[in-house]
Amino acid sequence: MALALTSLSANAAVRGDVNSDGEVGISDVNAIIDMILTANPEVAGDVDGDGEVGISDVNAVIDLILNGGEQEYNGPLVGGDISMLTKYEAHQHMALNYGVRTAHYYDRNGQVIDDVITWAKQQGWNAARVRLFVNPANASATDKGQGVIQNLDTVKVLGRRIKAAGLKFMLDFHYSDSWADPVKQYTPAEWAGLNDEALTQKIYEYTRDCLRALKAAGVTPDYIQTGNEISYGMCWGPVGTPAANLLKCYSGDETNWVRFTNLLKAAGRACREECPRAKIILHTERVAKISIMLNFYNQMRDKGVDYDIIGLSYYPYFHGALSVLTNALNNLNNNYQDKDVMIVETGYSYHYKVGDQDFSSTWPLTYEGQRQFTADLISRIKPYSKVKGLFWWFPEANEYGLGGSLWNTLHVNDAWYNAGLWDHETGRATPALYELKNFVQ
């Protein structure tokens, strides 16, 4: 590594000129590829520090040469999961045929927002997240009606806009045809007959191929979640089969952890090879169950899973008061000092109760209550230097102009989610959206 990086880290006038011909270009790339692949890994070549010399080192060095070796951004990030935005926008245009409002995203003053992503950046966002299902066409009608639509083409369209706006792009792999969460981690239908070895290879190939397709489309992720809310494992088995229960991972039971971590290693290997600058996130949601949360990340450490960031879901109406989150962060800070943390999902309602815990006496179900929750959450997490991200889930939920007598034709989501950042009844941005920027300021 010393030989390669000495040339790459020289002064700005010659950085990247590995073969000393006075120029930086493909000849330098070829030279460094040869240098890496013929090097003694004890001496040189292991650029990414993974203990091996291979294609991931080639990718890392190409990136260093062609991008000048600039310092990676290390947060903080603030934004939201906007996976349904394209569907809402498509229904705006459909509404034109019915003579109803066609622009239903407004700022708090009632001014039309022409481009939600660009406008969100102007309000302080610097990142956005999009989920990806293996084949959402296989999802149930109910799940499709409540947001399971994101295939690779959807992600390309949204990802291009996110990158073009100058935001960091987080890709959220759901290794499933439908929602993946603590009670649903079903194997995609096309993978159902694979044994563990073949499934591990399939996850590697699928992850690799998706990332290659995104890179070719100019949508290289900056952050990658290898799984969504995977506290109890993933790819349990097809819907309705015994394997869906038998393949879960539990605290205090070693069964299935080797299988599960092998799947994660395969996914992570594809990420390192294809997107060496991207940070890998392992996402759980057991902040209220400390022993389960710690067991998960202990298993990752003990079984050698490669990742960078601990991703958490925190919703007060599911997990409890902010003190619950504080306890989780303290435990993570004490036990995994080499890992950053991100809140990759959060939310709170501005109208009507969501979830099974009622915090309306602390944060009323109003605009101000939602804003105050956001302010209190930011105040609670900002003192933790390792908390590098805050993402609101489904902020773009907004049925304004798509309801009334045309509900069955034009609505986007079968069940209104009242914890978004636009009001379904007015189309206006709520004060909480403007509050989010304070996490990075």
C-alpha cells in the first residue's frame, strides 16, 4: 500500500500521476492495477485494508486517481426516505384529467413547490433515502397499495434526482419482494428454492448487479443498507412456509446466526467491490430492547461482518420516550466505539394517533407538537458525536388534491400515514420539516 499511496498522496500538482508521465489518466489506472494485482499483500496492494488484495483494491485506487483522493464526507446527514415521491408526482399529473389541483406540494406559506427534492435541499436537507425490493410485482395487493412499488427502475429515477440536487444518496436494500421489518423478512419468490449456499451467492450477485446498474445510470450510492430492520435475521423463507419461522435469529440462541451473517458478508462484499467509497449500514429497530440490540451487534462483531454504521429506527409511538433512545445510544457508544450511528427512520404525527403508545400529552398531535418532537429529538442526539444521521420516514406522504369523490382513482396510499411532513388536507409543509435542518447546523 505504501508504494501506491505515496504517488497518490503527493502534492496537488502531481497527485495521481503514478507512471510519472506528467499526466493523470487511464495509463495511471492501468499502472496501478498492475501494481496491486502483482504486489505482495504483506508489502503493498491492500489499499482498502481488508487483509486481501483483489478487485476491491483496484476499485478503491481507480476512485482515488479519478477523484483526486478528496476527503470523504463524514456527516452529519439530515433528510428523509422519499421512496413514494414519484408515485405521488405521477398522480398529480393524472389529476389534470379530472380538473382538480395538479400541484399538491406547497411550502408553509402556500407557495407551489416545483421540485420537492431541490426544495428540500434549500431547507437544509443534505441526504435522501430510497428503498429497493427484489420484485415488488410479487407483493400482495394490500402491500402494493401501501407503498411496495420500488424496483430498480424506480430507484434509478429517484437516485438521479437526488444526486443531481447535490444530496447524498442512501440505498435501502429490502432483500424481499415486500416489506422487510421485525415480523416480515420473507425470501423473494424467485429465490425460494435455494439452499443456504446458493442463497448466499444469489445475494452477492443480486447486490453486485443492482449496484452496477445504478453506477451505469450515474446513481452511485453513498450509503448502503444491507437489509432493513434485520434485528432477527433476513430471508427466513417464503410466505406461509415453516422456514419463515424456523430461520429467525434470536438472542440467547446461536441457531441461524452463521447463516444470517454469511448472507450479510456476501452483500457487504459486493458493496465493497462495486462502491468502495460507500458506507455500509446494518439497520435494527430494538432500541427499546437493549439486550436484543446488543446481541445483534455482538454477533456482527464476533462473526466478522464488515460494516461501518449502526442504523436505528426510533418512533416514540412504537419504542417509547426519548429516554429509551438515550439508553440505547449510551450502550452503543460504550460497546462499539469504532462505529458511527444513524437514526435512519423516525417520525411523529401532526394529526391523529399513530402506533400503540400515546405521547400526545408530551407532544400534542398538532403542527407544533410534531415540531417540538423534532426539536427535542435533535437536542437529545446532537451531543453524541458519533450520531451522524437523522432521516424522517415517509415525509412525502401527501394526498392533497387526490381525494374526495376521486379517491378510488387518484389516491396514492390506501391508508393515510399522518406522520409525514406535508398535510394531507392542505398540501402544505409542516413546521417539523423546517426544524430538521437544526441537526446539521
